[in-house]
Amino acid sequence: MNYRKPKYYDSFVCVGGSCEATCCAGWQIMIDERKMEEYLQVPGSFGARLFRSIDWGEGAFLQSRQGRCSFLNEKNLCDIYRELGPDMLCDTCREYPRHTEEFEELRELSLSLSCPVAARIMLEQREPLELVEFSDDREECWEDYEDFDELLFSQLLEAREKLFGLVQQENRSLEGRMALCLRLGRRLQSCLDEERLFHMERCAEEWEKECASADGEVILEGYRLGCRMAAALERLEVLGQDWPRELKRTERLLFQKGEESYRKIWERFSGSWGAASPQAERWNRYGRQLLVFFLYTYFCGAVYDGWIYSKVMLAVASTLWICQMACALWQEQGESLTQEDFLRLAYRYAREIEHSDENLNTLEELFMQWE
């Protein structure tokens, strides 16, 4: 089996009870069948506790009224780990925040933005994304990939590399990069819809030349996209108790007074990104790394559903919305925003999306309908 992962992937280390936002609360933790069977065999009082603390029909740990896992103790540590050891953790708990996208003969590994530690590692990267490739002959592929479209997958990989190249340019605004990403997403989607797979590579090459020769900035309609994103997010399942407050603050401060008000606030906020200030480089880097993260993690998944434009929109709309949340908080705090503020907003957004397949699928379905 072949593997690919970001160079920073192995630098993740769980901080346990000192984590600012434990992953053992706020979402349903599913248990794999193998561990369900092993939990049934645990003897004694702890075995009885396991039996009482699992929803055996759903295959998930029960939670307290505060949304905490039944085995998360007062020190924010796992009692299963403490009593039975790391080998008795279910797949979800053992692997998170490590994430795997599976393709024929290839596994792409990533870290989840929803983890505060992983988010900090990713956003603080100063160098362009570097992917490390390796093989493990001990791992075999047990999935049936008979219908896997190798041509489409290779075209998607090529297009993603070109997107990476654009996103990591230093001579263009973040909004300009996002707008150009959407332009390529539309073109690739048209090629696929019209069954012109062999034209996708040429389409990406022509787009790359256009980007290189473009003198003016491509305009991203941030107000319109933000309004649509706000409406979409309100339709989703709420996982965190504080999430509705984040949504309402952003809508109230940025969108309720109309486009002209939004434009003035956004120009002041984004101007601080472009100014020669100590924080300007950091904010630009964070936006760039968010776009890269979403493209790397989700873009090639279009090989399964054909939703290329939706995957690009997921990257753009998610990055923009996190920045818009940061803008609203910046305004609320008297035009002040810290590094910790931005990191928190990034992983809070990701928790609402990454921790719910239903939410992620709903967003992607909506994005396919957007122009």
C-alpha cells in the first residue's frame, strides 16, 4: 500500500487533560465492531460500567447532559485508557485527530483541523505544503475498487497540485486566490459533466497560464457568499453549545446592515492583513494554510461522487467563513484579534463540519447548486 502525508503529520502529540477543548465531548463517539465485542468480554466492575455506558444499538458511548463521554473523568482523561490501556481504545479514539482518505492503492493521511493541537501545527506552518510518500508492503487493500476511475483520479491529482501552487503564491490577495480556485473548479466540473475527461488537464494548464498573466485582481463576492454560507450553516445539526452564538455574532456584525456596511468593515479588517504590521504575515499565512488544508483533505474525494466544484467551494467557503468569523470578533473586541482567537474559531468551525458526516454531506449538496 502506498501512503502520502504532510511533512508535519508526525509532529502531532496529544496533550491529554491539558487540551483546551477535549475531543471526548461535544460529539457522538462511534465504536468499531471489533472493540464492541472486546468490551463485552471485560470482567468485573469496569466491565459492568462498560456495559451500562454504551448505546449498543447505536454503537456509541453514552454522554452526560453536558455532552461528555461517559469515560471522560474530572481530569479530562479517559478511564478506559487508565484502566485497560491504549490497546482497548476504539478506532475513533485511537486514531483521532489522524484522518485517512482511501483511494485505490493509495492512502492520504492528514490531521483534523477540529483538534486544537493539530490546528496550531497546520496553521503555523511557514513553508509550502510538502507531502511525504512511502509504502508499506505489510498493508493489503481489502476494498473492492473495481469501479475506481483511475483517469479521473490522476486528473484530480494534477489539478490539485496546480491549486496548491496558486494558493501558496505570495503576490496575490487571499480573496483573489479563492476566486481563482472557484474558476478552475467550475471549469473542471464542466469537463466532467460533459464527459471530457481528457480535456481536464488542458483546462488546468490554460487556467494556470491565465493566473500567471492576470494583471488585475479577480473579485470574490465575499458578502454574497458569506450570506449564503450563514444560511447554509443555520440548517445544520448543532454539535457545540456555543456554536449558535458564533453564527449570530458574525451575521449581526457583518451581514445584517447590508453590503455597504460589510464592505467598510471588511476593508478595515483585511487592510490589517495587508499592512506592514507584525501580525499581517500571520493572518495571511493562516488563510493560506486553511485553503491548502481543505483542498488536500477533500478535493480528490470527487473521484467517488463527481462533485469537483463542491469540493473547491467547501475549501473556499470554509476558509472565507472562518475569516469572516474572525472579522466579526475583531470588530466586537474593538478591532483587536489575537492568534489564539483565530485558532479557536478555526477548530470550532471544523468541529461542526468534520464531526458530522450529515453536516458535511449537506453542505456539499448545497454547494453543487451554487453558481
